Amino acid sequence: VEKIEEQLASLRIAKRSMLSEEPAYLLDIDVSKPAQSESSRFVAVSCSNKSIRVYNRETLNFLREYSTRPGILNGVRFAHACESVVFSACSDGTVKCWDIRLATQKAVQIFSGYPSNVLISFDINCSDLIVCAGTEKVETDTFLVFWDARGVTDCASATKEPLGVYSESHNDDITKICFHPIETNLVVSGSTDGLVNVFDINRDNEDDALIATCNSDSSVSFIGWSGKDYKRVYCMTHDEGFCWWDIARLDTEEPITLLHVLDVRDAVCIENDSLHYLVGGSYHEKADKLFLLGGTSTGNIHLVSCGTDGLSLVGTLRGGHSATVRSFCWNLTDESLLTGGEDAQLLLWKPGAVERSLSKKASMKIASSVQKRVRVHNSSLKSRKK
């Protein structure tokens, strides 16, 4: 962790994206998966104005924008095998797929759900074979919807129907879906019903597929995999709680709960500062350590390390954002960090970098005026569904 502390302490803003004419919250970030040994070339950001923006990964130069109006975007993911293909779930009941190489603004592939589906979460598995999306609750129903994603990288433009659904395991909005980083058949889902479910989708039916149900006791806002061979699952909740489970212990007598923190804001001591919210988590393979990213409503970013004995502050990044940070992507190969927030700024942090763009004061002034224009809600927290 000391090495990580040093890395974090050395991070400086290398680049800022230019503010677009229509400022928007930056809600989710993903970077393209690098081909062979090269570094990733693209960053995709989903924005509160119902668009996806694509930037050059190194320069943050703007490349493309895709609109999903009138539908609301939920999440953005690059394909694993083809760095130019990017996906997003949409509230109109579709997962759309775009190809950055093409000049067209149209989706090259549309995965359509069933008529009443409003998709609010999704992911694609590590072999790019299966897309899974989670729906909002409609009447009494909430679904995990699955599609066959093969052929996407050939850009065969067509609308694909679902392979099928899981409908019994959650009874409220499915807020997050996360496939296992290595095992193609494992997926975890989280919901406002408080449940975090682990499925083996190779099994014949939903009952058999559900291999673990963990209860966070609160509405789930983020989920991920961690640990050696990614045998552990963690989640964050909309009221800033944190849970961590060891799925490898399912068939043993040992308890699977490694840590349950009811309110991270009270659990992490930060001198002369505070923690207002959690953004997400990232597992550091080399250090075999799970880190959580959180922040303040004024844009400070806190990195917190996670152990079975509790949570502790690793360090803080200041002076980048002027409002709540909503998304991040930590690249462990070059130790860089991308962050996006409610100040409409996309920042690239690198060890020892020197920012060569706007002078600091001017850029902060712009950010705060943007914030006045795009302030949608006063609370600095995500929607507090309970």
C-alpha cells in the first residue's frame, strides 16, 4: 500500500477535456481494451445529456459523439477484443453498439429487450459473447435480459432479440451488472432490493444458475470482483455502505462476509476533510488489494484501501474537480487515473505530470459556471433509493 500511496501522491493533472457547448455530468467512463501490448487509445464517457462522448485516451481530444435521445443512457463499455466497439444500455429497452471507426452516428447493432423493459444497467462478458442488462421494476417484474453478442465486431447491422431472461432472483430495480473478469460464465447483479446475486449462466435454468445470494441490507449502487482469481465480490450502497464477500467460502463452514461497513463516511478518518460519497472500486492485481474511490462535494478525491480489518485512507487528490466526481477509470499499467464529474470535466491524472492547458484559475472559473448551468439536483449524492 505504501507504493500505492507514493503513486497517488505523485499524480498530477496531465490533461483536461475541452468543455463542450452543452455541459453535462460525466456519469460513467470506460477505456478501450488495448490490442496486444499497446496502450488503450480511446475513452468513452456517458453523459447526463443522453450522449456518449469518445476521446483520445492520451490527449483527451474529442473524437465522436453518439446521442440516444429520447432514451436515457446507462453505462458505457468497450468490447474486449475490438477496441473501436463501444456499448451502452438505454432506457428505451435496448443495448446499442457503436463503431468508432465509422463516420455514422447510427448504432451498428441494437440488442432489443421485451416491450416493457427499461434498461438501467448492463455489462458484456470477457469473451464478448454475452450481453446482459438489468431492468427497472415494472409492476411486479424485474429482469436480467441476455443476448448473444457474437458478430458485433463484424458490424452486421441488425436488431438482436434476447436469448432469454432471469426473472425470479430480484424483486426491484437491477442497478448494476458485472461479469467476472476471467470466467466467461459468471456474472453478479445488484439491486435496490439489497441483494447481490452471483450466477453461473452455463447452467440450465435460473434456479440452478443462482450460486450465491448476498444481502447488503440497502440499495446497491456499485458492484465488482476482487481478490486472487477474483473469488470475492464487493458492493457499495446508495447510503454509502460497503459490503465484501468471499464466494470461495460458499461450500465451507467459514462466514462469507469479510467486511460490512454501514456508513463509510463515519468509518474513514480524514484529517481536515471528510468523505461525502463513494464513486466505485478497483482491484489492484499486483498489490492484491481492493481500493475504493470516494470524494467530497467540492471535488476532492479520496482513495481508500480495503482490508478485512476495515477501511483506511491512502491519500487525497485535490485541485482537479470543482464538484462531485461521478466516475473514474484507473489504469494500473501506466498508473494513470481518469476522473469525470458534475463539473463537466474529464481529467487525466499521471505520475509527475505538468498540466499545459488553461491556467488553473481560469479553468476552475469555467468549471464553476458550468456547474451553475448543469446543476440538476442540490444533493451531492446519487439518487437515494431505499
